[in-house]
Amino acid sequence: MTVRMRRLAVSVFLLAFGCTGTFDAEQGEGGEHAAVRPPEVIDPVTCAATPPTVGATPLRRLTQLQYLNTIALVLDGPMPADAETRLRSILDGREGGFRSSAGVLDEELVRQYLALADELAGPIAAQFAASCDDDSRCADALIRTLGRQLFRRPLAEADVVEYRMMYDEFAAEFGASDARVTVVAALLSSPRFLFHLEETQEASSGALRALDAYGLASRLSFFLFQSAPDETLLAAAEAGAFDTDAGIEAEVRQMLADPRAARGIEHFFTQWLELEGLSDVPNDDPASSPGLPAAMRLETLTFIEDVLGGSEPSLASLLTASYSFPNDALAELYGVAPRDGRVDLDPSTRAGFLTHPSFLFRFGDRHPEIFRGAWVLSHLLCAPPPPPPPEVPEADSASRLSTQPCATCHSMMDPLGFTFHHYDALGRFVEDAAAPAAEPAIVDPQNRLDPSLVGPVSGPRELAARLATSDDVHRCVSDQWDRFARGRAETEFDRCEQLELSERFIASGGDLRELIVSIATSPTFRARSASEY
Amino acid sequence: MNQRAISRRQLALGLGASAAALPFLRSFPASADGRPLAKVVFFASPTGFLVGPSGGSGVEGWLPSAMRGREMDVPARLPEVFSPLEEHKRDILFLGELRGIRGVGSHQQAVCMLTGRKVYRNEPERSAGGDGDFNGDGESIDQLLARRLQVAPLGLSFRTNGFQLGEGRMSFTEANRPFTPIQSIADAFDRVSGGGSAMPGLDVRLARRESVLDRVAGDIRAIEGRVSMADRERLQSHLESVRTLEQQIGMPSAGCGAGEPGSYDSTSHENIPRLIRDYNQVMVHALACGFTRVGFVQLGNLEGSLRPRWSADYGLDANFTDHAISHKFAGRTGAGSDGLSEARARDLGVQLQVAYNDLFADLLTRLRETPDVDGSPLLDNTVVVHVKPQGQNHSTSNIMWLVAGGKNLGIRGGRFLRVDGRHHNDFHVALAQTVGLSDVTSFGRGDHNTAPLELG
């Protein structure tokens, strides 16, 4: 009888004898362990008094970026164009606000992955075989080396035997070269490659069940590098680097110092700031050019990289720093002389990424205040406005703010968005911009925000300063980084951990690098929920 | 050697472990008395027909001017948006005044129109500020028909990615489980060629696919014991897909040639008309050769991300999305419609609907010209439904669907029928009953069912 069936049987037994209430003690194979519930109240004291819990991890497959980067470990050069087109046609899902693919694969998607495996297997096998001299030894090396790399752990001997049998049968009929391609196609088609299996150790500790060393190395690598762990990391896992708290922290800091860490950071901000959508923004401003969206994106990413690599890698710096990296096309928008590298901007008109053209341009030129305001509400205050009604009538600012039902939501979004009313749709500062329909302000009719945030705002500089010093804003950003790292939204079982992370983030002065380290070294990042087993 | 556990879905499809039961072979020949079997194809184009019943602003409405009551025979000349359908009009039932799913925005109707339900909501996901993908909340009608008729449905689409994740989906095997259509012409031809054509190296590829699938099944068995319970279920479901795919290997050609596909970029907007005509050809081939009885041809994300850069085909050369055009047609701004005047939007909107109906007419022509097993036109035994998620002016009122063919199934074409706000659900029930599923008396959400529409 499986554990699950036994549990069902016991609960049926209890029900039959008139037990009421929730069934919250479980009989495991080797004895009892009580299922741990998170506390009702989420605050530092109650959380500290409760044993740690973590939410269940839905099975996710590699995202497009993770697939691409992992293939780059076994294939030099760019991915063949047909294969990349096919990969892009297999859409990523979205969990917790970021790319993460937890949905079930239907037959057509499985078929697409198989076709992709077929397309990649040839070049990968050929590259590997170039360093072989003996077919038989080559087959073994191929299975072990690529298997280890693609599955993120060494193959068990029994697996090696099975793959070798497949190779031998195929080689007998079609020759060694085709047989090698078949092995690679099989590896790339396996769920062990396609899915984040995140295997654990055998035993649980309370409500947590620790990932094994390879599982943790994988999770860290996919988080920080958006790629499978390379051989160095796998070897480190084998050598016990991930067996202690100190070891894990040392590895994490080393990974963060690696140039590849830029991938994870860039992936977060590209999604958070919606930089991928810039080229779809409709724009017929004469000052614009086809290359402008890409230039805007590059500026913001360069700025972020610079801040995070500098002496004050904080959220406050990202919000308030008055320098940037405008290239030629953007220099015109800023009204500065074109120059390479870092440019100091006028601090009275430019403060952080909120005054970058990428942010200001992102939402088009029809009532940008609505969308700029909504973005700040959702992404910096974690107080998203409700979705719009099914049929949205055309209305100007004044009527949006004065008539119902529009005013309920627009009174939150528009005044906040009007903070930027001096910035046109390309992000240029316009001194004599028309007066907005409402006073720029953070407005909170439903009392969702910290009162110290609420009130009129004179412009982006004041807005940025106010947000930069807010604990709630820091908690909001920390929570989003946590969702990004885990590839899912939080459940009640994650809230204590999120609270701890956000308190640490605040205590560190909003240090984003330390936030990444905290997330990666947290006790729950290296574990799954025991209740899943 | 391999233990093949038969899944519930395989049983439902009537497939056992026997190699003879291959989903896309001619495994369901004409019935014992030689009569052809009922078939259904959905043709899905984005947004709505835009023109309302009475038109306005220089645009002709769809309601024939002489129409008084609920029903009227097709007039001597169809309204302009339907002009490509003149030669088929006696076989088309113009079903107007359908109403979309209540409580769901116009941008989510596409996900709902074939399920007859609201959108599936993943509550923890939404409360954490993420959208999740949005998915249908139940089995869509095409999947129900395929399941009950024991065939594997064939879905062909221009790429479905669009403005928001989920908008591109209209077919679901169950709640939160989208059915992904084929999205490239090469894949579409592969699918119905069944590996029978004489391509060099084909035997290696087929043998390789067989080996790979066998190994994948082996891998799943090897790791099952180590993973969480939920993961094990997911892997089981993956294994079911693998098994189904295994059964499709090495099918002999059924002797009906689908022809050779051209080699062109299936993801480019410029190629959409050519792609859809090729998809129509593949679909008709699949029906004629008994590969399936249920399918759909979809023009990508039905909220309208396609751009009709179709100067060669239709003299249309707009870089605006269908969505932007439909917004401006309705007199609304936004959605990328800047630079598009209302007058031009009306012209473009009508031209675009004409183009869609021309592609629909192409499908009908092919069905009419291809014989079924008894020599009668395929069209007479196939219900072909042109579906759109929206109606007049990008809204969800006054939705019009075109129900073509199926003469031998009792569909009575050649008329306009106003259904006065009935929901799609009533149509879906009628459709199911038309193809012989008389036990289907309700579909989708209960409160959207009144009575089956009278299609005959």
C-alpha cells in the first residue's frame, strides 16, 4: 500500500468513527511527524517561534532562456536558427509574475520538444565526437558526460547500462554516428532534462525536506545564471560544498561575483520593468527611430548593472541616482551632449530608473499617467489596482477622476502617474507641460498603504526619495525577488520566510546583492515541503 | 518487454495496447453501410466581424435590409464583409446576435467561446500579484466531440503568442489544460503524412524517434520513486503523451497525398494567407483520408495580434494589428491605433473581414470539391463553423458565427438567423446533437444554457 493510500485509509477509518476536525497528524513509513502549519499571524515574533515551512513546488520545465543557456554548455556557438525558432514557439508560462512554466505539457508540446531534441542532437553529437577516437569508448563518454551535464547529476550505473543498450542496438542497424545522435536526442527528450526535478534527500526535518547537493546546485544555478550548473559547480556539489551553511554561502557569493550572475539580475529587471515590450510600443514621434527601443533597454540595463556592481547596490540607488548611460540616440532625449559611458544628469529632473526613457516610453502616449501610476502601485507598492471593467469607455482625465465607477480606481492611479506629467512619451523633460487634471500625489482611498507614503508629490525626484525610504516598498521588492527566485507565487507556508527576507533587506539598507544572497542561502531555498512526499 | 499501462484517456479514445489502434490511421472507415461519418471543423479568426446588424458611418451592417423577423433567406447580394461567400451562401447559416460569456472581459472571450465557461483562475497565483496564464475552465467543444467520436483532433494555427499569455488558446482538454495546435506548415504536413513519404533518412528518423520514446518511458520509470507525489502524477501524464506519440510512429501512408508544402516562414505575418490556405489543404486531406473527424484552423491569437501586411494577397498593407484596427473601428483609441484615422480603420476593418471570409471560403471550396467515401462532397458531411470571440465593434454583443456545410447532417443553410442574445452554449449543444451525440443536452456553465439552437 502506498503512503498515500494508507493515509486515505486511516482518514476513512477516523471518519467512520466520528472524528471531526482536520486530520493533521500523519503516519509516515518510519514513524510519526506532525504536519506543521504556518502561524495565523505573520509577524517576526510569531514566525520566529514557529518551525520553518515552505510551500509546495509545482513541477516546472526549463524556460526558453534556461533551455538556451543550458544547450550552450554542450554546444559551442549560437543555437541553429530552426531550433531557436522552434524553442521560441514553445511559450513560457508565468508564475508569481515571472517566466516560469508550471503548466502541463500536452502532446503537441511534447512533440515540439522531441522535434527540438532531434534538431539539436546532430550538432551536439558531432561536436562531442570530434574529440573521440574509439567509437565504443566515445559512446560511454557521451552518455556519462552529456548525461551528467544535461540531467544536472551523474547517471546511475543502471541508467548508463540502459542508454548503452539503446546505443548498441541502434549502432548495429545504423552505425555509430547515427547512434550517437540518438543518444543525445534521448537525453534532450528526457523529463530529467526538460523539468526541474529538484530531487531531495531521503529524510525530512520537520516540515522541510532538503534538496540533495545536486538539487541545490541546480536551483542556485538556474536562479543566478539561468542555466544548468556547469562542471565546476557539479564537482563542488560532489565535494560537499553545499553540505554546510558556510559552504553554501561561500558558493553563492562566488556565483554572484561570476560574470554570469548578470544573467539572473538582467532577467529579473527585464521582466520587472517590462523591457521586452518596448519594441511593441506604438510610436510615430518624428524624433524616434527604429533603434530607439533597444537603446532605451540597453541604457536601463547598463545603469542597473553599474549600480549593482558599485559601492551602493541598493534599491534606493536605483530609484534616486541621477546619472545614467544614455547612448547617442538617448542623449538627444536627455538634452545632453552625446558621450560614451556614464553621464551625470540634472538631479532636479532625473532620478533613477523612473525617469529613464524606458519607463516613461513604455506605456505609450495615450493617458500614460494611468499606466505609469498603475506600474508604481503594482511593482513598488504591491497594491495593484483592480483590473479594468470589461468595456472601457473613452474618457478624458477629468471625467475619469470625477465619475463613477471610474474614479474608484483612477483616483489611485492617475494622480500618481501625473507625477511624471513633465515627461513626454519619449521621456523628454518638458518644462512647460500642460497642467495635469489632478495634483500629483500618492492617494490611498482604501487605506492600503503606509500613511507616511500618502500625500502630494512634487515630481519624480520627491517620489523616488519617498519610495526609497519606505519599508513597505522594500518589502514589496523583496517579495518579488523571492517569487522570481522560486519560480512561483508564495503560499501561506512561505510568508514567514518572506517576512524574514524583507526584514533583512531593510536592515541591510536595501542592499540588492545581499538580498540575492539571503534568498539563495535561506533555509527554505534549499528545501521542499515534506508534505509533498 | 515494456509494461504499457493503459491510461484513462487512451481507454476513452478506444485505444488499447494493440498496434492496430493508431490515432491517425484510417482506423474508422465509413460505417458498415458505406455512409460517410459526421465531421466538424472550426475556423477561428480574430476579434469580431465589427459591423453590427445595421451598420453605420458608411459601413454596411450584416442584417439584410429586408429582414423583419428572426429569420430570412440569404439576399441576392450578401453584405460586403461576407462578399467572398457568395458562391457558398446557400450552404451557410449566418448566426447573429450570439452573446459572449458573462462576467468575462472582451479580451478573454476567445479562451471561453469554445468552453462555454469563464476563465480558469489560479487563486494563489493571482493574489500574489501575478497573472498566471489564463486558461479555459473546462473541456472545449472540439475536444468533447473528438473524445466522444474517438478521434484525435487536428489543430492548426498561426503562432498563438499574443499580447497576454493565454489569449492564444481556445481549445482545452479540461480546465486549465490547453491543447496546443500545430504552428508551422512543415509540422502540419508531417502530421498528416504519417511518415509514409519517401524522404531520405526517414527510416533512421523513425527508428530514432521510437528509441527515444522508449528511453523516455524508461527514464520516467527510473525516477518515479524518487520524486514527490505531485511530480509523479505529472510524469505519469507525460508518459501518457509519450505512449500516444509512440503509437503514431511508422504509419503507412493512407494513399491520399497532401502534396508538398512550400518552404516559407510560418511565423511571419506576410505569409498568413498562404499559411491558412495550406492549413485548409492539410485539414481537408486529414478529413478525406480518415485521419480525424474534428479539427480547427486558427488565425493565431484571437485577440488580434496579427498584422495584415498582405499587399500581395488582398491589397491590404497595414502594419496595425487586427486588435488596433478593431479598436479604432469602434471609435476607441489605444491598442496601438495611433496614426490610424477612424475612416481608415473602417476601411481596413471591412477589408480585413473580407480577407478572413475569403480564407474561410477557401476552406469551403476545398471541402466542396473533395469527395467523401461515398462520392458526396465532404462539405455535405462536415459542419464548418467560422467562430470569432467578439461581435460588433470589438465588443461581446452581437457576435456572429457562420455555420456552413453539414447538409446531410441536417444543417439548413442559406439563411440569416437572429438568436437574440443566446449564448454559444446553445450552439454547442446543437452541434453535438447534430453529429449524433443526442445525450449532450447541456454544455459549459449551466446558466448559459437555454435550449439547443435549431440549426436545421
